[in-house]
Amino acid sequence: MADIYQDPTSGEWFYPSNGYILSETDDHGIILYVNELFCEIAGYTKEELIGHPHNIVRHSDMPRIAFKGLWEDVQTKGFWTGFVKNRRRESGYYWVYATVLRKEHPDGRTTYLSIRLKPSRSDVERCIKLYAQLKSQE
């Protein structure tokens, strides 16, 4: 098990700076693959994630416009990078700096690979303020 822990005051969960959270979905957002760190930080088993929508970890603090921008960039550029606040299964949340890549397979399938790293604290603090403003405009 990775070195993950929760701040009991805020409810935020943390994971190692050198850890990569990986997942892959189909073109409908259904999870095809997750690595162990994804399971540990999200609080689910692989069996509970594979075959289910990736938005199982979507936190309600995330503004809709952030995901709109994600999908527009992935469709037009083939990738997106940005900061995301995710929710854990039982309680709490964790922040990631995500890169999402569109993968076109030779058989015509499209899948999406997400590679997530631990963001800097200063980036998280900026996102907290920005996302709160964006949510208030929804």
C-alpha cells in the first residue's frame, strides 16, 4: 500500500509526490483500467471501479465548465491538462494534476488515458479560489 494519509482537520487525502495515478476509459467514460494507487487514494477496489463510470470520483466542488473544457480540448487537441478535485468513496477528497490523452486504436476504438500527479500546494490553493468562483456562476 502506498504512503497515503488524510488530514483529519480538512478531510483532504495526500499521496506520494512520486506516485502516478493511472486510469483508462472507453469513449463512454467507463473505466477499463486503474492502477493500485488510484484504488488506494479513491478508496475502491479494482473490481468496484472497472466497468463503472469514471465520474464515480467526481467531486461536487468541481465546476461543470472545467469538464466541458477538458472534453473540448481532448476532442480537438487530443489531450488536456489541469487540476481536479476528486472525492473518495467513504469520505474526503484529493487533488490531482491530470493529463488526459485520447488514444485512437488501429481497430477504430477510442480510449482515454489519464495520468495524474500530486499538484503543488500553491496550485491547489489557486484552484480552490477559482473553482469556488466558477461554481458560484453556475
